[in-house]
Amino acid sequence: MDVVKTIRDNKLIYLKLDKLISSLNKLTGESVDDLTSEIKNLIADGSLFDEKGKISISADRGYIKAKLILNKKGYGFAQVEGRPDFFIPAFAINGGFDGDDCLVEITNFKTEEDIEARVVKVLRRNTTHVVGTYIEGKSKNLVYPDDPKFPQIRIFKGDAGSAQNNEKVWVELYDSLDQKNMRGKIVEILGRAGNPKAEQLSIIRSFNLIEKFDQATLNEAKHISQKVDYEKLKNRRADFTQHRVITIDGEDARDFDDALSVEPRDDGYNLYVHIADVSHYVKEGSALDKEAYKRGTSVYFPNQVIPMLPKELSNGICSLNEGEYRLALSIKMALDKNFNLISATPLESIIKSAHRMTYTEVMKILEGDQFLIDKYADVYNDVLLYRQISAKFKEERVKLGEIRFNLPEPFILENAAGEIVSIENRVQDEAHEIIESLMVKANECVAKMGEKFPFVYRVHEKPDAEKVARLSDMLLSLGIANQLKVDGDKPMAYQKIVEKIEGTPKEKILSYLILRTMMKARYAPACLGHFGLALPYYCHFTSPIRRYPDLLIHRILKAAMAGMPKEELKIHFAPIVERASLQASETEKTAEEAEREVDDYKKAVYMQKFLGEQFEGIISSVQEFGIFVELENGVEGMIRANDLPMDEYVYDELSMSMKGKFNSFTIGDTVKVIVANVNTQLRQIDFDLAGVEKPTKNTIINKNKGEKFSKFSKNNAKNAKNNKKLDKFSKKSEKFSKLSKKINKNSSAKQYYKTKSKRKK
């Protein structure tokens, strides 16, 4: 029985719980106990609303189920399935926490893309654990969360365990919707606040990353032989143990899951990309498989890896180590004499790597280092051939319009004691490009094979029209002509801009702006193409040790190669592909955020050594509240607006500039700064302009808003605005409830207003 429908159809609204249950009992004949349980569940999940003991239907009141996402500044967004996010002002959060499931109500509809709402009720706290610093007080003990989006947590004596004052702890929250009296229990002591190991562990815990494998997974891994029995497996479809197979990775590589070999033919060449056959060992439904699915990806920190698979696989039997027999899933690419692709075929294979080479060695070979040429004489010609083939593949992508950013990658170098020695820009030389180009081609070939059955694609959709329009206007304001269109743009349009700014002082910063305009790449069960690479087909196939989608693709390909009928493939893998695409996208996002947090923390720790010292940097962003400056090593800090030279500034969001009568600051400008302050807990670095005396106060005129703000008047204006909005909530309730009902019934606000407009006509 649909209880909500029955209540609506029989107009059983605003009844007390006992009367509602009695009425439903008479109508349906269901037991009082069952109805009581069901009504309470519907109230808990937000389908029904309890207002002072009287029950109504949430959707009919205009209330919408949403997930609350908060910003550190206090405001947030309500994520509503199938719709753009609703903006939630700070004063309308009403006790919600980041990640909570809530009921929200629309309070201001401007456009379909610009809707304000308020939290009506918190349905469920989705955060169960919080990381913070334990502080013992005279009257009560508190944990101050690292994440400023969460309030302080009360810890009673019996819940503190052996925690000491000023220690980092992991707290399990008691199930409560009361924000003012949050209580928790300390379940793990992470170390002294400020200790680098404790701080990194705090970040790991805050993202709920899993360091240790469960016992079932470890047991499976331990029972896997660390040797390939060549005699038993030499009848695999392809034996490449006599090929000149090589791996090429960085000196600090932690696993080796891809290798290469090449052989000439009368009419061209056969290029082989060999990928570790992880699916041979990680069987579907096994403990290893379930754990890999849950993790989704390996997570890489400067001094630590949280692997997707136990070391017995990731660094053992699945790692294509030099001189060891290994199982692989190989892609044979038949090329003509001009290196044009003729065909691609997947092969279950067995290989033995002849050499474990590094990017540095390959680069020196390409530059003519005779010692290394002699050392690798058996594969020297192969390396030159890989260079030619990868250049051809790259040329093809360039013609299609591949967007190629020349952005350095900061690398944090630590010594054995865990101390940060330096932060440098990692070099992406020709050796890196060779491997990247060959792997991209292998991924593209495999993605084309996926048309025949359910598959996990790596998709990168074209940029959002609004972001494109904004980027185009911003570039024009900086004097950079462009032909960007909000609809129908091809990658080539962006690549032309990249080429235009190449070699200029603003290249790095403007490249970041273009990159931020792009959509985030993700995994999907539908082939939507890869905009950045300008490829209609793309997937991730080459790293099954550290990415679950690659492992799943191997499993699907091998099932197809083994002769599983297409219909059976579809029935079996379609639901798995659907779930895995979403799971892998989410775990990838979490891993990237955690890696960024650790990097930011380590950058802050490193810069503590340079307090008071001067550096040269480039303005990477200009905001109304301050100017961000990036140093050569990728460390970014902020100069607060009030610390700029005394002036009356006009802030222009479009050109990202702050211009006064005597001073001007624009994105891409070079400035000299002094490291003024470092907050490692917040991962924040403050700069001062070198040789400038701090003013007492600055005035900022926001050109885009047309309003003048001082530090104090801005706060007063904000408070007055908030109070005014709160007063209007009750007056607007009925109007926006009608709109919310339409949304709840899957009728977009846009369609609603179109209908309303037609009636007026």
C-alpha cells in the first residue's frame, strides 16, 4: 500500500498520529503496529512532516528532499536530484551539517539556475565521525573539529578514553539532530596536534580512507602464489617471454602495471601494450574484489600510498617486475609503415620484462647518452621506434584538437625522517610524452571494443555554457581575442587559446583559468567522448592495479574473449557497470581531495621555515577579499585586501583585477611578497607585499555589484539583508510551496513559469 497516496486521496492531513493511524486502519485494514511503524519511517525519511504532532505530506507543503553541502564561510547548497543546486544562505541553514539529508523549502526563485532555499528540517546526520583537537577545560572537555563547517563537540569524561589535552583525535558522534549540544566519543588518538604524522593521519581519517585491509582480504592475498608457473601457463594465447619487453616509469614508481614491446612486419609493425592481468587473481565477488570496489582507487601521498589492493598483488605478483614471468592482458596494435593504426586485438598473454627503465634514462638515451645507449643496446632501436610511433599518435590528436596544457606538477621531496627537503616542479619531458601517448592510444582502442557490450567509459563532457561565456568575457577583458561559443565548441577552440598564451608571463595562470572551465572527467556506462583529448571513444584500461574501472574492463573483455554470449554479457555486467561507474567517480574525487589536503598541509609546513623571507610570485586569482599569489614552486598564499597599499580600489570580477588610484593588481601580474603567517591546521599561507606598509583600512568598490563596502559596512549590510529575508519567509511560504510542489512532481520550474505565462497571454 502507498501510504502517502492514501493520505492524499482521502485528505487525511493535519491529523494527530493516533487519529491518522486509526483512519488508515479503518480504510486499509492494516494493523495499527504496522501502520505506526510505516508512518514513523515516512516521517524519518521526509516523505511526511510532523508539525507539533500533526502529520502532513512534505511534498504538498512544498518541501523537497535534498543533501546539504556547506561551505567553510557558512553558506551552503542543497543538492536536489536531477536539478541545479539551491543556494542556502548561512542564516537559513537551521542546524544542518555538511552532508546531512534535509527537507528544504524554496524562498527565492530568480531563474531555474538561481534558486534560494532554506533548511526546514534535518532528516539524518550523514557524518558519523569527525577529526579534531581535544581540549580539556575547567567545566567541560571539547573537541574542536579540523573542518570549520562542524561545531565543537562535547566529550564527557567516560567518553574521552586516554586522550590528553591538545591531542588529535577521531570522534564518533552520538546520533543527535541537536546542533547546540553535539556529543561524541573518542575512538582513536591520532597523536599530538602539530605532529606531521598525526596531521596526515587526521586528513586520512577525515576522508574515511581505509588504510588496513580486512582479514578476509589479507587471507586471500596471502594464498596467492608469488610465482607464475610458466610450464602450466605457457599455452596462454600469446607468449611474449622472448620479446624485448620493457617497463618505463619514474624513479619513485611504486608499482609497474604497463609494459611495451614492438616487432616489425613486412608491411609495418606490431606494437604491444602489455597490462598486468590483475583480473586473473582478483575474482569477481571475492573479498579482494569487494575491497577493491569499495576503495575504487589507490591514494598517493608524498610519503605514503593507500593501495587499492594488498602488497602481495600491487607490489608482488601483479607488478611487471624485471626478469619475472607475469600474466598480462595485451593489446596488439597492427600499424602500417607510416604508423597508422590498422587494427587492435586483445590477447591473454604471458610476458617477462627485459628491463625496468626510468623516464630519466630514456630521456638521456634520446639525447644521445652513449653509456646508456650501450647499456640498453638490445632495446635502443625499439626506444627510437616508440618515439616515432608516439609522435604519430600525438600528431593525430593534435589534428583533432586535443587540448594540451603546459602546466608544471609540484613535487614534494621528503627525506627518510619525513622532513620536507624541497618543493619542486616535476619535469614532464619527451620520455613521459612517449608513454602517455602510447597508453592513450591503447585506452582508445579498448574503448572502441566496448561498443559491443556493457562498459565503463572515461568521459569528459564539453564545458558548461555559462562557464564558457564567463571565460570568453574574462579573456577579452585581458586583451586575449577568442572565438569561444557557448554552444557547439570543439576542443580546437581552446587549444588555439592555449597556443596564443604559450610563452607569455600569464601562460600558467590563464591555463588554470581555462582548465577550471572544463568539466570534471568521470566514469560512465555510456560512451560520451573525451572533450580534452578530442576523442569520441576513451576508457581507462592501463592501470588495473590502482583503478577499479580498469580491472572491471579487463574482466569484461576476458569474458567476451572466452565466448560469453552478448545477451549474457549484457544481463550480467550492465548493472555492475552502472554501479561501478558511480562508485569509481566518487572514490576518485575523495582521493583527489585527500591528496590535495595533504599537499596543502605539507606546503604550509614547508613555508614555516621561510617566515619573514621574500619571494617572487604571480597573481593567480583576485577576489574581493584578497589577492592570491602563487610562487614558482606551486605554493599559493593570500594577501588580504586590507593589507594592500592604502587606496580606494575598484574590484572587477570579470578581469580579475583590483585597481586603485595609485596601485593596480591583475591576474598574471608578477609581485614580490613576504611570508607573513602560516596556519598549518587550516593549510593557509598569508603573504604581505614586499616593501609596503600595512594600512589601517582599505575601501573596496565592487564594480560588478555597484556597491561600496568597507570592512564594517559590509558586515552591517549583510546582517540587515539577512534579517530582511528572514522576515519575508512567512509571506513567501505559500507562493514557493506551490513552486516546490511542481518540482516534487517532476515538473521543472521553467515549465511551470512557461505555463503561467501562456495563461496570462
